[in-house]
Amino acid sequence: MAIGAIGVIPPLSSVAGVSAVGPLQATQPMQAAGIPANGSDAASGISFGQILSDAIAQVNGLQQQSTALTNDFIAGKTDSIHEVLIAGEKASLSLQLVLEVRNKVLEAYQEINRMQI
């Protein structure tokens, strides 16, 4: 089959139900975590250390909530396995995120140390 036989791909605007993609907006989790949408931490006085400390405290809270729900389920105080599993998954994902951020910060620090002046 020759390349000319493929034909022309129609633009997305001609496909039913497809609209143009607009600019990305800041998501609610970023704003809920205290991270401003415009990235002006220096102007607001929030340091990276404070943001990291707050994130670790939030992860700790999710871990404690997951443990409490698990203990309640084991003791028979609740029968909602869905809530227990969702809380456990939230705690697990938030811990993984904090670990990945830590790894990236350590990689950046090591890269800066390797730079020659």
C-alpha cells in the first residue's frame, strides 16, 4: 500500500463529541495542600521545608486513620470493607508520593554536589 493511499486525517473539530483542549488549571489537591497555583511561595512566605513537613504530617494522619478503620473493622465496629480499603489505599498512595518526592530531592542534591565550580 502506498502512502498516498492512506488519505487525509480529518481535524478533531470535525469529529462529533470532541472539543478543543483548553489551558490546564491548578487542581484542587495542590491548593488544598497549601501550594499556590502561581508558584509564588517566596511571596507568601511558605518554605519548601514547611510544605514538606505539612505533607509528612498529612501522610501520618492518613496512616493513623487507616489503622483506626482497620482496627474498627477487625473489632466488628464497622462492616464497611470499602471504607477500610479506600483509607488503606489513600495512605499507601500518599506514602509512595512522599517517598518519590524525597527521592527526587535527594537526586537533585546529589546532582548539585557533583557539579564542578
